Amino acid sequence: MLSLVKNIDVLTQDYLSVISGLMNIAGRSSDSQNNSYFVNFNQDITSLAVGTKAGYRLFSLSSIDTLEQIYENDSEDICIVERLFSSSLVAVVSLASPRKLKVCHFKKGTEICNYSYSNTILAVKLNRARLVVCLEESLYIHNIRDMKVLHTIRDTPPNPVGLCTLSSNSDNCFLAYPGSNTIGEVQIFDAVNLHSKTMIPAHDSPLAALAFSPSGSRLATASEKGTVIRVFNVADGTKLFEFRRGVKRCVHISTLAFSTDANYLAASSNTETVHIFKLDEPQDVLPNQSNDESQGWMGYLTKAVSASATYLPSQVTDVFSQGRAFISVHLPVHGLRTVCAITTIQKHLRLLVASSDGYMYIYNFDNNEGGCVLAHQHRLFGKSDGSSERVAGSDIGDGTSTDSQTPAKQSSNKTEPPGSISSYAGIVRGRSPGSMSESEKFHEMVAATESPPKDCFKLNDDTEFPPIPPQGTDFFD
């Protein structure tokens, strides 16, 4: 009888623990509905941008122990904020003016230019050569040095979520976007030479996610079914890898992200799981290697499937040929939009996951054993210092963090009415006279779009300012 009472007591405690956990998740989900956050990493995963109804913030990712806030703007509600690498150039779109793009110099609190479009801006992508604005049925390609419209891709298939991606590598400056809203066709556009490059028939279902590798030579794709992820060679459209995320349920994949060394591919979705796939090159069996020496039972099974490929349905042979996740990471929450990245911080590979409820999770990445351990959980709103929680026993980093920078804060500025185009003279009115000479403006324009030195990348280099066009420049002729 005493044993039965103890068992009931244990079960009751477990039940209360589960209920408490569910209540915490429900509370977080409720907060996310009231405070939906735009979260995105910059091109080289050195900073994180967070847009809220009360402005936007930029955080440095140089340390896992502290999330250093390098800038805060509380002047308006922001739905899109994109930073150009580690320069001072940011492109922002507000909820109040969803058709207007503003390009700003956040360190100086200066608006460089703004431009209004015919429809709501759904996405903004930029690298050191181009800035792309995505509307539901058109794409505008700007020269980032003077913000002139170089080309407009009109009458694209309906793209209500603004799905597109731009290679961060200016040498392979390719733009990818859906070529159909009924099947998973990908259009690849050369954003430098301004012509269509190729069309890749990636999936049977409409596309849900796209991502270029850091070099711009590979493209990862996922469809609305969310079960299969493919990687293609951009040069000729050939399929290089095919991975199966799962078979039990269809999910919405929100992000595909190559690691900064291009050896891994991460996929996050509206579930609690982030999948990481290893991009191993195919290993051919050597001519003098016997069949008995290769792959054991898996080799035998693969050989059997290959031999019977003409008799089995294509769906069956596809399942056997698809790769599986190298690592599966379970997040504390689910049902939220998340963005993920894999990068090296403090000499170790890390998995970063930021969610739309205003939290970022940092995992220690073990590329040998194939595991991820939660190291830190950072809150992206509330306290201005970016509060964090350390997970006990999970830190393996031995690097030193950089000194904190005092967060800059921009005062509210009056914006021009929607539909107006700012000339340079109109922009200067927002700054104190004589703060920057004409030669300095031109120098900053060039400096922001130059490639960083090969040996290092200075995160807070004050010489990396955004483009400021010469006086009298007509941005959009």
C-alpha cells in the first residue's frame, strides 16, 4: 500500500511538471502573438537584427556568454530590417509605411534615402553589389552604391510571402525566386549581368525555402510539404544532395541555412526540431575494392535497391537514396517562426536559432560525435542589455569576448509622406551642417561595398560606412 502511494505521488509530480511546462510554452506563444518579432542574421552571421513594434535592435554575435547590443532604435514599428554585413548600412521597412524602403546609416542616425513602391514590400535582400526589393509579383534590383534601379523583374508568379534569396558573394551575385506558384520551380537570375541564368525544377510542390551557400555556387531548396530538402549546383542546375527531413508529417520549413564553412546545412520549421545535414562529397568505391569490403548491410541494401530500381516505384528508391539528418536539435518551443545559422564563435562551431517570440538559443556544435548541447538562451527584448541564461555544464568555449559597446539610440525623425522619393538635399536636412564633407561621403559609399580584407573582418570598424551618393544624384531615374 505504501508503495502504491509513493507511485501515485511520483506520477502526480510528473503530471504537474508537464502541465507547468505546457503553461510556460502557452505563455510564450501568447506573448509571441502580442509581440511578433522580425529576426534575421546578417550575411556573414556576425550580427542579429530584431524588428519590433517599438523599433529595432542590432546585436553582435562575437560571444556566446553575452549578447552585446550595438544599436537600438525606438522611433517606429519595424517589420523588416536588414544589415549589410558589419557596415553601418541598414535597410528598414515599417508597419506604418509597408510600401516604403528606407536605407539608413545607423551609427550616424542618418536616413540616406527612401523609395516607395507600388505594393507592400515583402522582403529585402542585399550584398555588397546589389539590393533587391521583393513585392508579391515583381522584383526590383538596385545598384547598392547609388541605389539606382538597374532592372525590374515584372509579372512574377504570385509570391505572397516574398520568398527569394540573394547570394552574399558579389562574385556569384545570383538571385533565386519561385518560377511558379503551383510547382517547385526555381528561377536563377544573374543580378550583375542582369539576365536569367537557369530554371531548376526542384520540387513537385510549391517552394517554401531557398538559400545560397556562402560562395553562391550551391542552392538549397525545400517545398511546402517540408519532407525533402535538395541542394543544386547553380552553374548547371544539377542535383548534388537530397535529404529527407521526415516522413511522419508535413511541416512548414521557415529557414534553410548553410554553415559559414559550407560543410553543413540547417533547416528550421514550425516544429520543435532543427535538422542539420552534413554535405559530404559522394565517395566512389575504388576499382580494386571488393564489394564485400564496402558498407556492410547498408551497402548490401543499397546494392539490392539499385539492382531492383527498375521494378520498384520511384518513391521507394528515392527514400533509400536520400540522406538523413546528421544532427536533430529539439528546441524549447514550437509553432513559432525561427531562423537558424551555423557559424564559428570563440573558435568553436555553434548553432544559432532565433525565434519570433524574441529569444535566441545557442548550441555547442559537435561535428565529430554529431551532437548539439544548449549552451545559452538569450532574451532579445525587455532589458536593453540583452539578458541571457547560461545552461549549466554546456560551455566549451575558451575564447575571449569583445568589450561591450555603448548602445546608440536614435531619436524619432519625421518621415516624408508615402510615395515621395528623397533627393540628397532632402536627406541632409536631417543632419547637422558640416558634419561630413563631399569627399567623405564618397569615401563612405565606396568603403561600405568593398570586400573586407582576406585576413580579418572588423566587426565595429568605423570606416565601414554605407554608400552616400554625391550631391545632386537622381536615385531612381
